[in-house]
Amino acid sequence: MAWVGLVFGLALALVLFAPARWLAQVIEKASNGQLRLINTSGTVWQGQADLMFSGGAGSRTQTVLPRGLSWQLAPRLDGPMPALGIRLNAPCCTPEPIHFQVRPRWGGAELQIAASSSQWPADLLSGLGTPWNTLRMEGQLSLQTAGLTLRWAQGRANMAGAVAIDALDIASRLSTLRPLGSYRLELQALEDGHSASLDLQTLRGDLQLQGSGQWVGGRLRFNGEARAAPGREVTLTNLLNIIGRRDGPRSLVNIG
């Protein structure tokens, strides 16, 4: 009995005090090296680290979230299956901590994101490699949601809720015009639960973007266009040539 108690105590201590670097290893592997937690401290359940964005193995492009982030994980037993509650705080970007809940489901999993608002530096994306390291975007990315649920089951994904991303005062090293403009991208789940609509619009600026599409079965279909505001055609010609296929004054973007 003494040996059983010792083994049980060691196993419990291992679970409760598992170092934060174990979580870092899981995230790095799951993201194929594109998201990395470095300079970790604390435990898997409560810790802090610097968040690095990378293009993956062998990539030389890297960016780091200013001032790092902290997290708290806690098991929850308030449903038919146990869940993991996550509280995430980034001093640079989240006025209030963001709350997540991950719950296993038969043949898959469910991720719930509580209502939240946050603002992130756009230049973080350049660390992810192509095409972001070519665009070298600057500005702010503002994310808002009244609640979002993502489900995976038998290799298929569906969602409920909506999220809006405002890209504010965006600039790029591909253009001397600064800023290019501000834009809104809205993702809204449709009633069938298996698809979502995507809408892009320009809030203000000389580079005018618009488009719409659908996310169906994990695949994106999007048709959009970019054009220069009157008087800015010459300044934005090179950028419009890069964005998509030229059709007179427009640059057409087709995905899927």
C-alpha cells in the first residue's frame, strides 16, 4: 500500500506540476512549428511565455508578441463530457482576458470562444512566412465576437456564431502610400451549421477592397476585387498587379 500511495502521489504531482515547456512542445507540434511558446515559466495549468510566430521548420522569418502572454487551464465537469477551460491574457492586446472552452465530442471536439474584443499588431503575421513576409503589413488587427463555437466531427468542421476582423490603417512595404486603408472582414455562420459566409469591405482608404465568399466543408471559396481610389491609380499600379489578375482598373482575386 505504501508503494501504491507513493506511485499515486508521484503521478498526481507530475500532472499538477507539469512544466509549461510541455505545453509549448504540444503547441509547436500541433502548429507545425508556426506557433512557439518561448521563455516559458510556471506550469501547464498556470504559466506565462513569449509567443513567437514562425514560418515553420527552417524558416528565418520570426516575430514575437510584445510583452508575452499568460494562461490558466482548469478542468470543467458542467456537461455530459468533461471540458478544459482556458483563460488567456496578453497585456499588449486583450483589454480583458479571453475565455475558451475545449470539449471532446464523439468522433471529434468542440471549441467555444466567449464574447471578446482584442487588438493585435498586424506585423506579427510576417513571421508566418509566405505571403505575409512579402507583404510586411503594418497597422492593427481588431477582433470582435459575441461568441463563436467551432466543432470537428468525422473529419468535417462546422461553426455557430460570427467574428469580425477590422484591419486598421494598414500599410505594406510593397507600396509607398501609407496607410493604404482600413478594412473589415466578417465571418458569419449560416443556418445549416455546415457553412459560413465571408464578406470583405473597405472602411476607408485609397486601396479599395471588396469581396464575398463561403467557407464550406473546410474549403474557402472567395471572389473579390481591388481598385485604386480616383487619383491614386498610378501610385497603386504595382500593388494591384501583385494582388491579383488585372482586369482594366481592377485586380481580381479568386480563391477556390
